Amino acid sequence: MMLWNWANESRRLSEVPVSRQRALLSVWDKTGVVALGRALADRGWEVLSTGGTARTLREAGVPVTDVADVTAHPEMMDGRVKTLHPAIHAGVLARRDHRADMEALARHGYGPIDLVAVNLYPFRETVASPDVTLGLAMDNVDIGGPTLIRAAAKNHRDVWVVVDPRDYGAVLEAATGEGPDGMAGPNADSNALRRRLAAKVFREISGYDAAVAEYLAGDARIADAQYAGGWVANRVILELRRHGKPLRYGENPGQRAVFYTESDGDKGIAELHQLHGKALSYNNILDLDGALLSLAPFALSPDPAVSIVKHTTPCGLAVRSSLAGAFARARLTDPVSAFGSVIAVNRPVDRETAAGIGSMFVECVVAPAFTDEAMDVLTAKRNIRLLVFPEEAGEDPEVRAGARFLARAAGHGGARSFRSVYGGVLSQSLPDPPFYGLDDPDWKVVTRRRPTDDERADLSFAWAAVASVKSNAILLAKDRATVGIGTGQTSRVDSSKLAVRKAGEAGLSAELDGCALASDAFFPFRDGVDAAAEAGVRAIIQPGGSIRDAEVIAAADEHGIAMVLTGRRLFRH
């Protein structure tokens, strides 16, 4: 066993012979640990290790000293106690430029530890399983690992600490002056790297502890009478990491902006793979969120669907037998607003669709895939951003690619949303989208006239499409395509008038006759129904729930309009 020794405790520090450097490797994720251990041993370092890591290193031929040999104490309690010993922590915490620290090490026969590579038990992965028990969860709460890396990070001026296998190469080069292949590397001032690695440790520990706290809080949920079966956490800790480089600017020049994602891996928009074009901007990412939200209800559509989004809300949406047809009809709804838009589709983009898209200025197109011919057309436009959904096992790439990804988009995978307000943050659960084409048992026909089969199909389309429109939202639809969209007005009647006006401006006045109307919330007065009837609406779908529902339904009956109540509001502020 190699220990730090003094020839004579009274000698000055500079006169004391120093042993070779030592590294402690104890990792759950074994990625790269053999290469790291071998490289350190080849450079004359002593490698200390524990349990499974020591076994992995030995099997690969890397010489290892067991931590139990250093502590002169065996591992205990199925490995719960192994590195929690002064022989380890004194070696990590000793300040090399403090004579008293180094003398204390010598008195007790301990030696310094110069590098600590540790990653933690997979607590998050364990509790993600729906059938995890409390006992299994607690078995996966790491104790020794966080203690070690916290100590090393505290003493990062003297000790290298690494928790991410992706950092092994940089640490090896900086700590030894050589790269992984033994070639000489730059060994300049390493303070910045040491600080970055130490910061990474404290972020890792913070997120890890937050995950344990959230799991345990889940067993002590606070019931709230306003939310049947729901819960409200007293405290929420978010751990986020920057995705890619800082953005060029925010909504406007002069505003700084960054895209953060959850620390345990890229999800949602961060999973999209960009094939072509400039880097995404702040507004691009917002509009992509709106486009995915808008297309999500059509994830399971048996036919191609296209959503055209401007400023996070749809300005055209259509379902047709071909993708090119769906694009052409969606664009027809509001061709002026489609300028500078983001387009989302649920089928691979072919040459014909690409030709239509390429004929106008578009910021981004997101799709399951692009054919080679479509890429030839679209990449001729240097700045257009082309993105594809992440691949998912078990999907037919020609038909259902990205369906599950899209289906999660409206509900953000069941996550909570957070929204800043002056002096605080609002949080809410996110709804499942009203999927197009799926019969909802809660729908209730409340008028004397029932919708025809064609009207019911348009009502299903309109209800799915209005879910992503900003409140107050009114959407007019016919033949599974938007005719006019009224969004963001302070009264529902104004939204209705806007939808009719937009239809007229787009040359779609003739399609108003016999169209369907979807409203994201109830009609507070009959005037909204009267205005719809005057425009030509023959079927309405809305949540209901107004104290004047009877008056509103009576107005529909007077006009011969079929009305369906869903019992569900779709506000999007």
C-alpha cells in the first residue's frame, strides 16, 4: 500500500519527499472508466477504487488498490459504508499549502488523494419506474459519492474532481500534461477548468438532492379541495442546463436569451435534429413550441396534416389526402400571415410539398423527415431551418414517424408548466390535447338539430385546431381546414368578427356558408351565436357552462344550428 510518508516530521514541507499521485475512481456509470484508469496508471498514478469499479478495472488489467486496504477497514452493510473514513476524506480535504494539514496527514499515516472521479447511484432512473418501492428508492440514494465529490469540489484548488465521463479527457490532459493517447498536451493555468468542474459537482448534488426531496414529498401530498385527487408542492427546485450556445438575442435585439432544458436529458424541442439553416433564435423556439402544440392533436390523424404558425398561434391548418394538398389549403386560410411563419407537418416532406413551401419565406419547417428531392429544393434557401422529429422505435417511418413525440407536445409529456409573473412564478399541469378524429364520450348535443356526419367531422377538426389558438379563440372550419381564425381578442364577439373578416380577406367567404365553429370557452351571451349564424355557421362546438347556456342554446335552435357541448375549456393565455 502506497502511503504518504515523512522522513522526519520536523523537516520543512519543501524538503519532504512526495509519493506518486493518487486517484480515487468509484463510479456507477462505467463509461470511460477503464480508459481513464489505464491512462493514469500508465503515467505512474496509484489508482484507488471500490467494489464494482475495482472489479471492472482489474478485469481490464488495470492495477488497483482497494479503498479497504487504505482505510484498513472492510466495506460494510452491502457497500453502504466504504469511503466514509478519515483515511479517504483527509486525503481529499488536505490543503497542500497548509503545513498543519500535511503534518496531520503524516501523523496519521494518510496520504493525499489528487483526483476523484465519482458518479452517483441512479436515483432518478430508479424512481422513474412506476412500480418502484420506497425501500428500493432509498437503496439508490447515494451517500458516500456526494460526500466525496463535495469534499473534492471544496478543495478543488488541490484536487481534480470529475462527475461526468465526458470530462475525463480534459481532466487527464490537465492533470498529467498529456492527452489520453500519451501525447504531450497543454498544461496551462488550470484554475478555470478546476472551478468549472467544481461548479458541476455542486449542480449535480443540488439536482440529485432535489430529486430525492421531490420523490419523498410525493408520499406526503397536500390535498387541495380545488383539485380533485391533485397535490400542491410546498417547494419546487428546478435544475436546468443550457442547451447549446446562448441565443443571438431575445424577442428583440438588446435582450439577452438562453435556451435551458431539464438537466437529466434533452426533451421536447431540444430533441429536434436540425438538418439545415441558421441557428434557431428565441422567437423560432417559441414558434416551434406553438407549431408542435398546434399539430399535436393531429398526431394520430390517418391523413396528412399541416399547421402554419405565426407568433405562436396558427394562421392556417388543414387535413387532406396528400401533404402538398394539406399545405396548399392551410396556406390559403391566411397567406399574408404565413409570411415568415413556422410550419409543422405530420408526414415526410416530399418534392411537391417542398416546392410549395419554397415559394414563400418560411423561418422553420419541422417534419418527421424530408425526402432527398425535398432537401434539394429547400436547401437552396440558405437560411430556412429544417428540423426532424426524434426517431422512436416501433413507428412506421412513412406514416407514423414522430406520432408519439407529437402526441406528447400539447401536454409536454405530462410535465408542469412554469410561467414568470412580477415577483413570482405560476405553475400548472398541462392538458392532454383533444385528438382529432377520436370520439369523446363527454360530448353532448344540446340542440334540436343534431350535426350531420360531415358537420361532426368538421366539429372534431375545429375542436382539435382551436386548442392552440390564443384566447379568446374562435375558429371556423370546413372540409377539415380552417376558414378563419379569431385570436387574442378581449371579447368573444370580436374574435368571431375577426375570424369572419380574415376569411373574407383570404377569399374564403363562400366557405363560410355551412361551416363549423369552435370556441375555446363558453358563449356568455347569445350575441356570439347570432353573429355566427349571420356569417353562415351551421354547427358549433363549445365547452358550455355559462349561466346563460339556455339562452345560447335557444339562439342556436332559432337559427337551426347544431350545437355540441364538450364540458371542457381550452383557454390558452
